Amino acid sequence: MSDKTILVVGTYDTKDDELNYMAERITAMGGGVLTMDVSVLGDPSEPCDHSKHAVAEAAGSSIKAAIDSGDENTAMQIMARGASQLAAQLYRDGAFDGVVILGGTMGTDLALDVCQALPMGVPKYVVSTVSFSPIIPPERLSADIQMILWAGGLYGLNSVCKASLSQAAGAVLGAARAVEPPSTDRPIVGMTSLGSSCLKYMKKLKPALEERGYEVAIFHATGMGGMAFESLASQGRFCCVMDFGLSELGNLIAGSVVNSGSQRMLNAGQAGIPQMVAPGCFDLVDFAGWQDIPENYRDRPFHEHNRLIKSSAFNAEERRESAREVAKRLAKAKAPTHFIMPLQGVEEWDKEGDVAHDPEGLAAFTDEARKVMTDPIGYSEVDAHINDQAFADKALEIFDAWVADGTIRKD
């Protein structure tokens, strides 16, 4: 009997040798294997545990329909839907503990959907010819996906590609054995922030919330962190969110690649999770370090944080627009929301004498927030900086009131 079972997914009509090699490596290390074929035209050398017909049926379609479409993209989207549905159901049934998926661009497209269909904490490994490629948009990546380049493996086995395949086999089995999925022992408060040099409220809030019996999960709001935050929110994993680091939403508005997708600030509300929101770092727009600053941002305040990320600033009208966008998203929530406005600043670099100090921009945002944060959105102002104790105290005051009236669960 093996201790953990790995779902091996791929097009067994064209990648039979490579997929079977990974399966053999997993079983050689004492793991179990469950196979899923996502081919359309051909067949595997040996039957898979879950055939291509079962995959297409899980999508409410058939292999015949995929073939008759006459379009490879349409066909593979049928298989992607079916593989995602089937994998999610198999995991709920306890059939496997981790997944490894192999593919070129077609297989990777499918793999990204399958990984997003599985909960956070399920080991997800993708062996791909386009791993880490810029053709993969950030919103397609699940929060805890792992990728390795399928180097030298476009067609057939060789010693180069075996190095990647064997690493993936060992990694996914090791992860399945080692993983500690998110606990449900204590209710979790989800919080967004940035590195403590910019936003510091987490240092004050985390211990205070833990003293109240809550666990605190803090997500680094630089794209992938926000995606993990949104993924868990969509699953209803938080009892409350303190969404105080809004740079990813600002980046989305500005068209920056450093964002976490179009669903930012929507999932908690749709899941019925109470939200506290504040405009931490909402004055800046971030760019990848390798990008040139767009011309319309070149005359703005500028901060180069490191070689990976650099920031320019929103002007007053753009900050008004961002306030309107927050209100628009919060208005869709199915649970209480409360916006906290720190009147003396929203991140460490906007203090007087620093590079992002912009009292006119802050005043414009505050003025717009007063106009648009209307019922049912709660609204409070704090005559303090977001990094001051007074801001944390206000957040805790609202939190305690929500606990007292049953808005936030205690168990």
C-alpha cells in the first residue's frame, strides 16, 4: 500500500512515454498513481484510470463533439473543462493527494484550469515547455502552483528531459507527504499588506487578533499574494478580511502587470465575508523592474524598491477614480463592509519630506471617498497615518463590534 496517490494528467496519445516515466518514478518511491488521459485524437498504449471519454463527459460533451468541432482550441477547452471538473470531484472523493500535469502550450492551458479547480494546499505541479513564460497571464496561475521547465522534451524521452520529469515526480510526491493544509482549528482573518518598510499595521494587528483567539494570514499584495488571498476568500476560508493593501487593485486600474486579476476585492463580498478596507499604498502604481516606466508616469514621484519592482504615483484625478472603483466593488458585497480612511497618509513614503508626499492627491482621494462610500458601506476617518497605532485601534474597534453583534463568527 502506498502512502500518497498522485494524479498524473496528460495527452497519453502523444506523451505516453513521458507520462508513464513519471508514473514509474512515483511508484518507485512508494507512491500511488492515478492516471487521466486528456487526449482527443489518439489512444494511450495502456488504458488510463480515467479515459478521455470520461473527461469529455465530465464537461457535458464527448470526444466526438471535440473532434467534430474541427478546431484544436475548442477541442482542448472541452477537455480542460472536463479535466477540471473530474479532478475536483476525485479530490473531494479522496482519490488522490497531489497532481502532476505535463504539456506544451495546449497541455499547459489545460493544466492551469485543473490547478485552479483544486483547493489551496493540494500539491500542484506542472511540467511545461512554457513554464515561467510571459505568455502565461498572472490570473491563470493558482495560488500555490509549482512549475518546472520541460527542457529538451518536446518529443520523446532523453536524459535532459528525464531530469525535469523525475524532479517533478519526486517533488509532487514529497509535497503530498509533507504538506500541512490550512487548518480549521481557529477562524482565520485574511489581511493584505506589503513589506513592513511600507505598511506596518500588521505588526500591531496580528498579535492583537491572536490574543482574541483568531489566526491571521497576511498576504503580500504584489500580484500572486492577492491571488492567493482572493482564492481563499472565494472558498469562504476567512471569518473576516482586513484588505488594507490595495496596490494590486490600483495596478489593475492602471494596466500594470503587477496585479492579481479582475476579481480583486470581489470574492470576499460574494462569499458573504465581512470586509474592512483601507487605501494602503493606493497612491502608487507598481511596475516590474524590467519594464520601462510609461511616458505618462515619468514626471511623477518615483521609488525604485529593488530590481524586481518600482513605483510611480497616481495623480489627483486618478486617485479619485480609484476611490470610485473601490466603492463600486464593495457595493456588490453580500456581507457588511467598512472603509477606514487614514487622513494623514496611506504608506510610509507619503510622509512629509519623502518621495511620495502628495497632500493634494491625498485630499482628492479623501474627498471622493466621502462622496462614494455611502450606505451600505460603512465609513470612518482616522486623523492618523495608516501606520499609526490609532489606525490599528480603529480596525480593532470595528472588529470587536462585529464579533459582538455576530457579524464575525467566534468558532
